[in-house]
Amino acid sequence: MYMDHAATAPVRKEVLEAMEPYFTKYFGNPSTFYTVGREAKKAMEESREKVAELIGANPEEIIFTTGGTQSDNIAIKGIVLKNKNKGNHIITSQIEHPAVIETCKYLEKNGFEVTYLPVYEEGIIKIEDLKEAITDKTILITIMHVNNEIGTIQPIAEIGKIAKENKIKFHTDAVQSVGKIPVDVNELNVDLLSMSGHKIYGPKGIGALYIRKRTRLEPILHGGGQEKDLNPGTENVSGIVGLGKACEIAKEELEYNQKYLTKLRDMLIEGILSNIEESYLNGDLINKVPGTANFHFVGIEGEGLVLLLDGKGIAASTGSACSSKKLEASHVLKAIGLEDVDSHGSLRLTLGSENTEEEVTKVIQATEEAVKRLRSMSSIWNQRENKRKEDINNKCTSCSLE
């Protein structure tokens, strides 16, 4: 039972079939002029059209990258380096993906100033905070569309409108929203948008960056000039074809999957919260992408919970796969106000279209059993239980004396 689609999704059979000829039959370099190269180039451009169609863009506004991290780096560094003569201030949020956070930290070391907007308990920025953060030196706003850990949706269209009014370039990391909820670059008022193939049943190692027409970036990679000189190097044709096919399928199935995954997610949330004592949902309940639920459980370690679930054939995580090797508490959960001890007791469950109601029921039951087992060995939980019993006894004694 795979419940970690925010980390990656399996490649769809149709995607794999579309890719196969470009490993063997049409393997040519798309920069060449002979037939096998021209066929590869044609497939690339057809895929560019499919990516553009999914997000309401024009094909010439799409460049291919190796994934979300490279798209974020090209967008953020490209904009600030191109506009450094106009200012040195960047605005982002406290819960961005490491691809954005670490890029901003790097730029801070190189003369740029960064404002990290708070997100509060719901995991959503406040527009008032954004307006107050803008200065005459602000050259870029970069706010993610959907958070990869708690699934909250940011008010991107409103942010984009403010950015446009202030003549500030606006980038959004939409890796966790594209293909899962409607994404239209014009309705969202974005200048740049990052996406990744393996989050939408495409292959790993391929992504795309939307760059609005007349938006100029400084190249941060240098080479043969491919992809408008922003991602030079021989193109990953088979991966690009896979991304195009994944986008095509995502567009066709978007409405159905939205409804289906919302149903499964709500079933999961209700089952966990009603069956497990002192379990809590992290982030906003309403402004959340379908398929994502993040919980914390008092008195347990999330890593232990993930291992117990794995033993029952359930793949889950404590948070971002990109941060899974770090021992410190999630920066996202810290930003919404959780103490370290509660952050370490978190569990992220992210659903996909192949999951079923039967699987959700099994996951709820397995999680309940695993939490109970971990709490039986937890000194924190036992101390809480003893304290609670003591409080009840004291209350009863007080009532009898009265």
C-alpha cells in the first residue's frame, strides 16, 4: 500500500510505453539534422505543447529541466542576477521546499537580503505580511503553491496580483500542485512556475520551468545553448516524452482525481482523528490539496511509526523525502507552531489515484495499532498518562471532600 505520492509516484504504464521508442528507435540527438535526430526533436516539441496545455501556457514559454530543484534554481538565481542593479531583496516563506530555502540562503551569503514570511498555525501566509515586507529593493517574490509536507494551498493569484502591481517578478514552486489541482499561469498571475515529472506519474530526472514571455533571466549554467541557453546540454528526450505523456493524462483525469482523492483524504483524516487518542492534523483542513494529510501523535517517534507501518506493507513518511536524512525537526512543522517533540511524532500520508477505500481503512487500522504499540514503550506517553490519572484522582478527592 503506497501512501507517499508526495515523495514520488510510480511511472504510469502509458508513460513508459510512450518513452520506450526514444531509448531505441528514435535515440538521436535532437540538435542533429538527420532523420533520427529530427524525430527526437519533433517528439520534444510535441511534449512541450502538452506541458503548456496543462498549465495554460504557450509552448515557447516552457523549458525542460532535470526537475523541481533545477527549475527553482534557474528561476530564482536567474531573476535576481538579471535584476541585481534594481535591488537585492527577495521575499519567500518559512515553509518552502529546500530547493528554494537553500537557494535563498546561498544568495544571502552573496549580498542579497531575504524576508521569510511566517505562515501561522494554518500553514498559510497572510497577505498583509507580504505587503508590509515589500520594499523599493524587492526584485523577486517566490512562494510555493502547495506545501510538500502539509499540503496547504497558498493564495498564489492574490500574491501574483500584488507582485504585478509593484512590478516585482513572481515565481512559484508548483511541484505539488500541477496535475493535482487546476493550475493556470495566467489566472495565478505568475511569471515563473516550477514543476516536476515524477510527482505526476512521469519519470524521475525530468521537469519544466514556465517563463512568461518577455521575462529575462541570467543563465546560471553554460554550454551549448539548448533550452534558450538556460539549461544547456543534450536533452533527455525519453524523459521529456514521458513528462509530456504524464501531463496529457493528468489533464484528462484532473477533475475525477480531484474528487476521488478528496474523498479518500477526508476518509483518512476522519478515521485517524476519531480512532487515535491525541492525534492532530497539521495545517489547514480546508485549503489543502487533495490526497495529502499530515498528522502528529503525542508520545511517539515518527521514524518508529514509519518502520512499523513498513512492516505491514505500508509506505509512508514523516515529511519531505528531501529532508528525511536530517535529524532535526521539520522546518515546516516548526513554522506552524509545533514543538520539536510533536514534530518528531509526525506522519505524512499522501494518496494517489491507484489507492482504494479498502487500503485507507487498512492504513487507519495499522496506524492505530502502531501508535498504541509505540506509546506502550514511550516514557513521554507514560508520564502523561500518570499525570492525567493523578489529576483525575485529585479532582475526585476534592469533590468527595466538598
